[in-house]
Amino acid sequence: MHQLKSFQFIKNKISAISKNIQIVVVTKGQSMETIQPILETGHLHYGENRIQEATVKWQENIFANKNLNLHLLGHLQTNKVKEAVNLFNYIHTLDSEKLAKLLSVEEKKKNKRIKYFIQINIGNETQKTGIKVENVTAFKEYCLNNLKLDIIGLMCIPPAKENPSFFFSKLSSVAKAENLSELSMGMSEDYMIAAECGSTYLRIGKVIFNENLK
């Protein structure tokens, strides 16, 4: 039950900063047996990186509990859009016009509205996907006005081995300029820094499920 203690400990730390921050419990690689103690607290937000794993693990649970919110945190391939719209309530990795168009079409087919974060390549890293900061306004307006997608905020993964607070503060400034209120930033290694920089959705997994981490 260490995961439940870790979850409650983290939740209390975050609540001291803000009551408006949502923890997305990242459950990739975890069994439902391991997740169950947290589910039993009534927590409703969970994140997965891979469509196939998420489908096997969560489909029955989401059918049984319509209040559960499943978040896609990993890169979404265009050939997986149908499955993603079927399963997820939030997609944190909207990163191209092609993907946005396909999601819009699938939403209409399913009569389902997803909440989206635009993934920003905040460090201009060549190996990462994401919209460049200078292209955010045009991409956001295209998604909102042309495709009618529900864009709620921005998401980023800061460059490794660099001070994350600089990039979190930068993303916060971009979101304010774009009049977007939600920020998906911060993981197990840097969630407290992200919370202090204005994150509203923290993606936390390892520090909850690995009892060797604090």
C-alpha cells in the first residue's frame, strides 16, 4: 500500500500550494491491482502513454465508471486516432495540423468532445515533437476556429538536465498570452517546481508507485 501513502503525501504537498491543481496519476506499466488503492479513494484522473496498454487496462473500468478521466500523455500516431477518441477524455500531445484534422473528424463521428493540450517544444529540441512557441497562436486559432476543437491549455516536457523552472515559467507566460488557463507540466522529478510555476495538471507516476523514491 506504499502507493497510497505516496499519493496522499504528494496530494497534501500540492494542496499547500494550490487547491486547483489536478494530479494525473501516470499508470503506464502498472497493474489494476496496483492502481486499485488509489481508485478507491475516489481519484478520477489517470494517464497512459500507449493506446494498446490503456485499452486493455482501462476499457472495462471506464465503462463501469463514467466519471473516470483518462489522459493520453504519449505521442499520438495518426493511425491510432480512432482508438484514442474512443478511450480518452484528455489528450495532452496535440502537435500537428494533420493530427488535429483527424481528431476533429473522429470527434464528429463519435459525437464526443475531447479536451486538448497543445504540446509545445519549449526547448526547441530537434528530437522532440511539439509546436514551436512562435507558431502557437496560428495553430491554436486553426484548432479552435477551423476545427472547433476544445483547446484548454498547453503542455511541455522541459529539456533534460536543464533548470525546469525557466521552461515552466516560459510556458506559463505563453499560456497567459494565448488566454489559455490550463497547463500540463511537471512529472515525478519536478512536480513541485511545476506547481509553483502555475501548473494545473501534474503528470506523476514513478514517485507514487516506486517505494524507493520520495
